[in-house]
Amino acid sequence: MEDAKQIALRALTGAFIDRDPGGVECYFAPDYIQHNPAIPNGRTAIPGIIKSLSKDFSYEPGMVVAEGNLVMVHGRYVGWGPKPMVAVDIFRVVNGKLLEHWDVMQEEVPASATASGNRMFSSVGRGS
């Protein structure tokens, strides 16, 4: 059986990179609980979100951290809003499926405009 990290990454990759609504039944529980205020509960809304993504949309997963059945994925979304967004998606995985989701998103600030000069989205230890 896949571990929680693999399940979350496969779900995000399927939805936002492959844009395959067929993976929704495989990775999302029927009673999926959504904490993003713009998306309703249940997995039925997800195929519509996938289909509505513009051709210019892209997603890049970064760091993945898991403890027990909770997984956090740091990712970069381009085309979700007017500016690139950096997010942490948090999932609760139960019985091999995503059961619950929270996210924290903010507009990406270029490294040249940050006090540290570091990018908001990078690999661990890569800094800028």
C-alpha cells in the first residue's frame, strides 16, 4: 500500500500536472472534507476544477513532509490567480485516500523584492 506522502503527491500530480479527472475516485474519499473557502466538500467538485484550468496553468510540487496520516506539500501554482502563488497543501489521509484538505496560499514575491534575497519556493538547502 502507498504511504500518505505518495498518495498526496499522486493526487496533486494527477489533478494539476496530468490534469486527469479520472484519478479523483482513486485518490479522494467520497466524503472528502474541504477547508478551502472557494471549494465545496466532496470529491465531485474536483473534476470541474481540473477541467477549468487554463492552458497556461502549471503546478510544481516541492518539499513534502508527513507525520502519521498528515501530509504537507509546498507547491507553486502559476495561473491559479493573476500572479504565481506559493502554497502549502495539507491533507489528512485515511484508508489510502485523501479525506481532508487545508491550504495556505500567498502571492509569490520575486527574490529580488525580498528582504533576504531568497526565493519563496525552492528546494531544501538551495536558498535562492
